[in-house]
Amino acid sequence: MPKYQSRISDPLYPYIMRQKAAVFITSSMLRTQRPQLPSSLIPSES
């Protein structure tokens, strides 16, 4: 993460931030909706 702070003008920077946000949102949604989702959609934690 720190190595990108000095390279905000890097063309990939917005993409990386979007990807991290998407992964975070998806994982939190999976965590919230766990009871309603089929177990095949949820990565096993055990």
C-alpha cells in the first residue's frame, strides 16, 4: 500500500482501489447474507 501513495498518478491506481473496494464489499455482503446463500457460494472457513 505505501508504495502506491507516492504514485497516485499511476494509471492503475484507480483500478486497484476499485478492486480492493469491490472485494471488501463482496466479502462483507457474503458475511451479512450468509444464512440466505447456498453454501456452494460461500468459501469454507473450516
